[in-house]
Amino acid sequence: MIEFSGNTDTSQPKVVIIGGGFGGVELAKRLADAPVQVILLDKHNYHTFQPLLYQIATSGLDSASIISPFRKIFENQKNFWFRLTEVLSIDTEHKHVKTKIGSLNYDYLVIATGAETNYFGDQQMAQNAIAIKSIDDALTLRNTILCNLENALQAKDEEQLNTLMDFVIVGGGPTGVELAGALSELRKHVFPKDYRELNIKQMDINLVQSGNQLLKGMSEGASRKALEYLQRYGVKVWLNSRVKSYDGRTAILASGEEIKTHTLIWSAGVTGAPIPGLRPESMLPGNRIKVDEYNRVAGYENVFAIGDVAAMTSEAYPYGHPQVAQPAIQQGNLLAKNLRRLIHNESLMPFNYHDKGSMATIGRNHAVADLKVFKKNYSTQGFFAWLIWMFIHLISIISFRNRLIVLLNWIVSYFSYDKGVRLILGKKKDHAGFSND
Amino acid sequence: MIEFSGNTDTSQPKVVIIGGGFGGVELAKRLADAPVQVILLDKHNYHTFQPLLYQIATSGLDSASIISPFRKIFENQKNFWFRLTEVLSIDTEHKHVKTKIGSLNYDYLVIATGAETNYFGDQQMAQNAIAIKSIDDALTLRNTILCNLENALQAKDEEQLNTLMDFVIVGGGPTGVELAGALSELRKHVFPKDYRELNIKQMDINLVQSGNQLLKGMSEGASRKALEYLQRYGVKVWLNSRVKSYDGRTAILASGEEIKTHTLIWSAGVTGAPIPGLRPESMLPGNRIKVDEYNRVAGYENVFAIGDVAAMTSEAYPYGHPQVAQPAIQQGNLLAKNLRRLIHNESLMPFNYHDKGSMATIGRNHAVADLKVFKKNYSTQGFFAWLIWMFIHLISIISFRNRLIVLLNWIVSYFSYDKGVRLILGKKKDHAGFSND
């Protein structure tokens, strides 16, 4: 049994939050002065600012600048406890969570485990593609990209050279678009200097999107401009296309075309990451947990789910809200209020999603933004959108130190046309058969 | 065979440098406009600023802020080539270097492989201690320290608690002293907030030094002050003492005393890291390569060694120069001149070490410095020494971006009393039997 000690009243109800993503952290913060014990469980000791993972992968930022230790975030919150562990299962009958380091009881349980990469059951793809959902993924991708170029210097033939120098990104959502843009900046400004011995023009960046437009869900103007920018940067965009199979060397498109690549980046979908122990009726397709308008898991009194792992279906959102930061943060915020109300036997307030819009950056001076301000839609593309994108991301980063360091990196990169963190440090995709093994 | 292409004359003599530490990088830079091909081989794609490794290990700085990619450092140097590989052996008869990715010929070979941790043949120690000679070591140490405290929250008994919370540092040179100081800052300012559930006062920091003073080789004032500062910070300094054995749980001192610790940090000695292929007569005790006053390896015409791996013995330095940055940099600098002279059939200039002094920082506002300015000795301790220490280290860091980021981190840390990079990310020492496995 995991025990907690400290200087607040340990007889207060225990709110156990599984997962410290946007939703979990927001909820824990908003409970700061509530008469509860807030217990956060996470398998990492840090919160990840996921929207900038692609900049880690493309050597623009270092990992430490977008992650913050939970203990630092909550250092002044007296009713906060943290345990570094993985949750194995929950037992709703006994109000009990089983973790790798022991069990603990809860009075209120909040599942905020987020989403993980969805390969839609394609085992071969899962084994050979690189995902981009965690710091670990992003570092693996960075190391792989850089090792590819180092190995390309020793390529034995043209096929091996292409396999190492060509990239395929599957999925034309914000992550895919931002990655393709950042990779093309590396190709234009950084790699020609770093690898004078290679003909960097040979490097192909392919972006494969199943639908007929990029950034599905954004305005038509945003989609069209994103496509235009990417094509201007020399990214090969394959619309209405999909990768049928990938064995680690050759991506075969549904149309039969083949692309030789050692690096296929999969950003084509996510699936909820629930915890064993809920009854099957609580689950929806896509592994999301069915919740009511209070984020309460269907059929339970004191179990809640927020963020990517939760699906609150409504007329406006028949499959639940988009799996991005804003719904998670807003649900965490409201749930903090509702938990207080529950404790005081007051009626709960239903969730109302305030869509603030969406954005994607393609490269220096180029972004697309659909904003909602006072319920009005504004759509803008280009330099102004890029400034807004930077501003919004900067202020959203959790710690003051990280905000400064990201800003500094961006300023240096902007004026030097450089991406300074091109370090091969840690895991990379297996380079079997290539020279640097 | 490794081949090189590029826009300079590939018929020029090849200078092959093995290792991109302080010496190797200085030499390569100084050969920028020499009529040679400069080829650098290293098993990492980045240069490490070793003097700040201890700050990586103690969450003060992130790894990326003290390492710089070689390709970035040399991006404007036309006669520079880099290969990411490990050298397996050299064949001086055929002027040939064998690497993991193929072989290459040289006209001049420079061995700049540095030094590695010396456990003096103690296999058990090598297996259980943590070294601090590379980024990988420093990250392993950081992850281990932080995991220890996370695990301490779940300790089953007092002995396990002590094993996790107590630290032993072996070796009272600059690294050991700086580590002990930084750890005691974590204990004082950071851990009490992060781990309110633990009694952080229980955390013991032991520094074991075989001789009767710390910072051997520095002035008596510096040694005495360093001891005084550390004791004021609550570090247990064991002088005239040594660790006889360590099985991963218990360090046994020569005096018979036992310290339970999961974390023993070994900074008690280094040994040269030479490459197979030199004849035995070229080697000195401590695995260093015997070189003449031109850094030429004894018995060879065109093989040189510089930095930690080289030993240039003289009356003033009967065992060679100290294995620190300055001799390596100065030897690299001179060798660049001498290689030009060799090519032009001019006589070589002998090496003359300009000792600029040494420094160590113990904690905020506290450092000790012995400086040599215009051949005069100045010794200072305290705040002024600490300012000098920071200034010298800052200007010595290679890239502009890193210099800014380190400065920014130091400023934020200074005013917040915080060390922000306490992230568990990557390898750690095996916690067999402890809770978080």
C-alpha cells in the first residue's frame, strides 16, 4: 500500500489523477486550495508540452526545454502528492488503484492517460515506423534523421543512399505538416552546410495524407495555404493517398507506388490509452472512455475521465472533442470546480467546449491560423499567423525557465538560420545493414 | 575504404585526428587555412565541454547546453571532414586507420582520444560505481539521483532509506569537490520542496579523499577553503581515507567503516584511452602515450598524440602534464603550427606549457581559484573567485547559443535557488530490489 505523509490533513478525500498531461496538470493545479488530497500518478517525472515535440525531432529545441518536472510545477501546492509509477489496473468496486510500486485507495478517480499512436492494427507498421507522441519518440526520430545522413556518407549504392536520405511522413494533420515544414528547413538551411559531401537536393520529403486536404478540420483557406507553403518548400504532398505497407525499407502506397525510406514517421492517428478495470460498456470505439457532460465515466459515481482518453459525445461532437490540448485543459478546469461541488453536495455544471481555434506553423514566417475570438471566426495565413502561433505556444509553456529558453532558441535560430540541437544522443531506429552499426 | 569528396584539393596531405575533445577541436580549427585535409573521427557527433558535466548530473544544466555538434563547429571550414565512427586500430606501417565503418589512410595521424575513468583494476567497483567522464555518465548519474529519491518514498525500512538517500563521492579533485557542492545545494534548496514527505536532513553526502587535502595540486589556501566551504554545506569529508570495496549497496572504507549507499560516484582517477596498434615501447604507465616535446609519439615520424592521452615528461612534469583542458588546447594549437612547418620542411617548435592556474566552484558565491597572470600567482577564494570561475567557463563554451543558454540557466537558478532540469530521462543505475523496478 502506498502511503502519503505531509503537513495537510490526510483524512481529506483523496483525488487520484492518473496522468500528468494538459488535463491532469490543470485539474491538479485548480484543486490547490480545495479540501482534498491531490495525488498525481505518472510514469514520467515530468509534464510534456506535446505541441512542440516536432521541434525536438528536428533539432530546433532540446528536450529539457519543453518538459517540466511535476515536483517543480507543484512545489508550492501543499495538498499535492506525486508518485512516479505506472498504473496497472483499477478496481472500482474497492476504490482501489494497482500500480507497479503498490496499491492505493481513492475517493475520486480521474483518468487522464491521454492518447497513444494508433497503427490501426498494422503490426509491421508499428514495428518499423517512428511515432511522435512522446519525448522518447521525438529523440528517437532526431537521432535517426541525423544518423541517416551520417550513414549516407558511406552508402554503398544509389538505393541505399535514397533509403537513408528520403523521408515519408504519414498523416497531414498539424504534426505531419509541422514536421514536413521543419524537415524542409533543415534541408534548405542546415544540411547543405553540414553534409557538403552529399547532394542534399536528393533528399525527398514525402507527406502522405489520406483525404483530399491537409489540416482536416481547419478552414479551407488554411488547408490550401498549408499545401501551397509546403509545395513551395519542396515537400512532395500525396493527397488522397495512403501507405499500404512498410517493411522498414520500402513504403508501398495504395496506388502501388513505392518509396524507399529508412524513416517513416507515423502521425496518422491516435487511440485512447485507458486503464484495465473499467467495464466494457464504458468504452467507445477508438479506445476512448464514454463520459457524461460532467466527465463522469458512464455508470460510475466517482470515476472521471478527461482529455484525449475521454469521449463526451454530443450533437456538435458526435465522436467526442478533438484530441488536442484545449478540451483537456477546459475539462480539467471544470472538473476541479465540480469536485468541490460534489464534496459540498451541490449540483454539477455541464461542460461546454470553447473552441479557440487551431493553428499550424509550416516554417519561418509561415503559419496558418483559424481563431475564434468572442465567437467570431478569424482566419489568417502567413507572417501574422506565424507571430500568433509563436506567442500562443510561448505563453502556454509551463515554466518560466523553459519559456525563456525556448524564446532564446527561437531568436538565435531565426537570425542564424540554424537549428543547433543536432545531437545524436540515445536511442535511434535500428540501422541494420547500414554502415554505422 | 572511407572516401571523402568536397570542394578542396583532395590530393593535399591528410591529417587524421582521432577524438574531438579540447585538443582535437583546437588542432582542427587551427588548421583551417593550412594546405591539408583535416579529417576528424569521433564516436559522438558532438564535442563535450567536460568541466560542466557535474552540472548536468545535478540538474543545473541540460546536456544540450554543453555539447556542440562537430559539423556545426566546423561548418565554415572548407578543409574539414568528419566521420562518426569508432577507431578500432591503427597500422603505422601502412599509414592506415581501421574504423567501424571502413579504413582510411593518413599522412599525419593525431591521437587525441583523451582519458577514461580508471578503476585501478577493481572490477566490482567498475560494475557498481557511476563515473562522470561523459554526457552519458552524467545523465545516468542525474537519473539515478532522482530515482533514488522517488524510490525512497517507498522505502521498506531504515536501511533501504539510507541506501537510497546517502551518496558517496570518491576522489577529492575538482570534479569530486564540485559534485559534492552541487549535491549539497540540491539538498538545501531543492529536495526539501520536492520531497516534503522525506526528511531530507537524513541525506548524507560523503566525499572520500585518499590524501590529506582536497584539490591536490592547488594552493594550500584553496584546499583549506574548499574543505571549509564543503563542511559548512554539511558534506562529510573523509580525508586520508579510501573506499576498499563497493558491492552496489555498501561502501567499505579502508578503516573498516561502512556506508550504505546505492550511489557511489567514482572520480578518483583517469587512465589514457589509447588505440591498439602502437608498439609497446610508446606506452607509459597510466596508459598514456609517450611523446617528445613536439607531441610526436616516440619512435614515429608522423604519428602524434595530444591532450590527456599523451604524456610529455620533463623535469617540471615528470609524469606528463595535468590531464585537463589547458595542456590539450595548447598542444593542439602548437601542433597545428608544427604540422605546417613539417610540410614546409621547417624545424619544429618545442612545447612549453603555460599554466594559467586552476579553479573549482563549491556552490553559489563560493569558489577557489589559483591564477597565474604574467607568471605571477594570485590565489583567491569566495565570491570573487566564483565570478571568475563563471566568466572563464562561460567564455570557454564553444557555441554562442550554448553560452547564452548556460548564462540564462545560471541567472534563473541563482535568483530562484532552483535547479530546473531534474528530469528522469533515459538510463539509470539498476535499482534491483527497490520499489520502482
